[in-house]
Amino acid sequence: MNAPKERAGLARIFLSVGPALITASVVLGPGSILSASKVGYQQGYSMTWVLLLAVLLMIGLTALSSRLGVVLKSTLCEELAVRAGRPWAAITGVSLFLIAACFQFGNNLGVLAAVEPFLPVEQAKFWKVAIIVVINAVVLIALFGFRHLYKPVETMMKIMVGLMVLGFAVNLAFAGPDLLKALNGLIPRNVEFTRDSLLPVIGLFATTFSIGGAFYQAYLVRQKGWTLKDARQGIVDSALGIGVLGLLTMMIMLTAAAVLHGQKDIALNSATDVARQLEPLFGVMARNLFCMGIFAGAFSSFLVNAMIGGTVLSDGLGGGGNMDDRWPKICTSLALAMGMIVALGMQFTDLKPVNLIIFAQAVTTLGLPALAVALLYLATRPDLTGERAIPAWMKAVAVAALLAALVLAGNLLIKVIGALS
């Protein structure tokens, strides 16, 4: 008797899923694809537990941010301004904007890397410049052309995630991974790391457990129109959306573990290098599908990353946190412009990305703890009681996020000092 109602309820839940899927789409960019591939290549199946831990923490932090988005009266930065003062909100907004802007050039390069194998060698520079300019122009037109951005962005991200699933799943099927070894890798074991083998593992964790992406979840649920009555839906959305992120990352890591682990002298310096390494075994078609997955990951991260930085910067400075308003769009345009200018500069000069990456890491060092502190501060406000209360397990996740941010920031700081010394 109740079965039709239950099915209707489940259908409604799945149709309403979206905010966390957008968060997942920005997290799974070229950097995370490369990190997962390197870990699979170097460590085989032994590090699947690291990915599982990162996914579980990301689900918890995304669920916390989602709940804050519906139980608080205003956006996160506006709440910080009211409760702690505008300077704290500004620090939070500027921190996330700088992180997004610094890595936006990487998203431009990620899009180029996905299409580079298909460009004519003689005219490669021309096409690279044209692609960078056209993609940024299209995004800007969409940014100011749509009166309501959330729905088209959610639809586009669902398409991008679908392309990633198709591209990476086909290669995984070709690879034929040892599922028993993969399950065995969920059990942590002592592993002797070198500096070169440890960094990809840290990168895998850091690119999956994205505090900046989780922070923006609070803005997305408000854009979707969720209210306090949708608070429980936020947990379902977080589990499903971030679960897809974990599944895609796992596909990439298991493919590399099955095909590349044990081989010597393989250079994996970009996500496209992974596709090139797979071509001799899987053929051109599988390589093309993998490149399609890389493009979907790069483009989705490209679009949403700029929106995250622009929206939160505007909100932190008092310009509002609604992505349809004027100032969030202007700040998003600024993030897009910074990424495009740097990417174009690399096509015409000898500018190397290494120094830019070092600067971006230094900014991240300062930014991640600030975001984690902001989430923990808002989650522990004494006026959030009754149905607006934040569950204890979510607060515990916020504490874990802060500790992880401090560890990651310390590691990045050591790398930056080492690179500059």
C-alpha cells in the first residue's frame, strides 16, 4: 500500500540532488585526476583507504556546510560579519578568492591538456590561445546572460559528471583491476614513503577533502531554495554527490594501479600523460574517452571554481552572496580574467608554472585554516538550538577539518620554504 509513496519519495530525493554534485564537480579537476593516477601507479591498490577517509570527511564537512546554509538566517560570510565583525568575513572571502584565482590558471591549462592530443602540431599555439579566449568568453556570456544561474549550472555539472563516469568507467573496464586487492587496500598498513611517493598521497587526500568546496555548499543549498525543512535532505545530497566524487577518483586510481603499477620510468606530469600511457594498451578510442573525462573534469572545475571565489569574495566584502547579483558576477569575472591572463602569458613567454604553483600553495597555506575556523565557529554558536542545532558528529568533523587543514598547511609551508631556499 505504501510502496508507491515510498518510490515517489525516493524519486523526489534523487531529483532534488544537485548542490553536492556541483561541489564534487569542482573538486575533481586535473590536479585530483593526476594525483589519483600517480598514487595508483606508485602504490598500486594499497592507498584506497586514504581515498575512503578523505571521502568520508568530505561528506561530513559538506553535510555540515549544507546544514549551516539552511539553519542560519544569512549566508556564511554575512553571518561572520554580524557575529564576529566584517574584518573576519573579509579575511574568509579574500582567502577563498585567492585560492580560487591562483588555481584558475591551472583549470585553463587543464582544458588545454585535454584537447592537446587532437591539435595540429604546426598550429598548436594558435589553437591553444583561441580555445582559452573562447571558453572564457562563453563562460562570461553565460554568467551575465542567465538571470538565474543555479539551474543551468546544476544541469551542466550533471552532464559533465556523466561524461566523466563514461570516460573513466570504460578505461576501468579495459584495465580489469583486482577487486580483492582493492578491498584489501581499505585496511591501513605501514608503508615506507620517499618524498616523491608521499606527495601524491597527500595530494590525493587534499584534492578530495576540499574545505573550500565544502564551504561553498552552504551557498549552493540557498541558491537551490532549500530551507530548514530540507535539512535532512542535505545529508542525502552530500552522501550521494560526494560519493560520486569518490567513485570517479577510485576509478582513476584503480585503472592506474591495474595498468601502470610496477612499470618503471613512466612520466606522469599531467593528466594527459596518463591518457598517453593508456593508449598503447587500450587503443586510441579508450584514450579519447579518457581525454573526454579529463576535459569534463577540467571544464567543470574551471566554471565552478571561479564562481566559488567570486561569490564568497563578494559576500565577505559586503556585496552579497547570491550568484545572480551584480557584485558576485563581477568578482567571478575577475577570477576568470586572472586565470585567463596567466594562461595566455604562458603561451607567449617562457613563464613556468612552478613559481605560480609555489605562490598558490603559499596562499592555500593561509586560506585553508581560515575556512575551517569559520565553519567551526559558526557550527558552535550557542543560539543554534532545537531544530536548528548542529549535531555533535558534524562539529567533530569540523574539528577534524581544522586539524587536517593545519597539517596540510604545515606540509605546504615546508614545501614552499624548501623550494625558495
